[in-house]
Amino acid sequence: MGQVFDVGQLDVRRMLEQWRWLCGQSVTLVARNGFGDMFLRTPEMKILWLNVGAGSLTKIAESEPGFEHSLAESVKRELWFAERQLAAFAERGLKPNDLQCICFQDACCFC
């Protein structure tokens, strides 16, 4: 699929500040969704999904290419990125930009 994620402008250190207790290791942000969830690469190159609404950290891929390959599946995109839900918010005029997300005030760090 070749999915490209532009996360370079985000302050990852600040975003993860409230989540260090859960993902304590050194991680790199590879993607995020419109609701504040983050997709992180571990030093071992595994991809983790930090679900900020559920307060959970789940391994979802063995590698970044594996993660991107999984995104060819609409079920995975919907689970991880809630595309239909984002579209419904956009129809109501709520369209976050690259530095915003849709969330409860304290649920994520870049709202």
C-alpha cells in the first residue's frame, strides 16, 4: 500500500509524557490517528498501538513494512484509524489538522 505518515511536526516527547508508565521503552512515532492514538516502533522494530481511549498498548506488527502491509485491509484501517468515524465528524464540520485530534481534553497530548 505504501502508506505514508507525516508525523515529523509533532512533539513526540510531549505526546508520550503521560504514557511513559505504559510504554516505558524508547519508541519512535511512525503514525497516529485522528483520535490521538499513536503507532510506535520499538528498538526491536516491532509496531505497537497506543490506544489512548482504552489506555492500552498492543503489539500489532513485527515490523513497519508489516504494519503498512496490514493497512491494505480495510478492517485493520477501520480498527486502527476509525476512518468512518472520522468521516462522520468531518461531515459535521469537525476536521482536525495535522496538529490536532478529536479527543477528550486530557486523553491525548496534541489536542
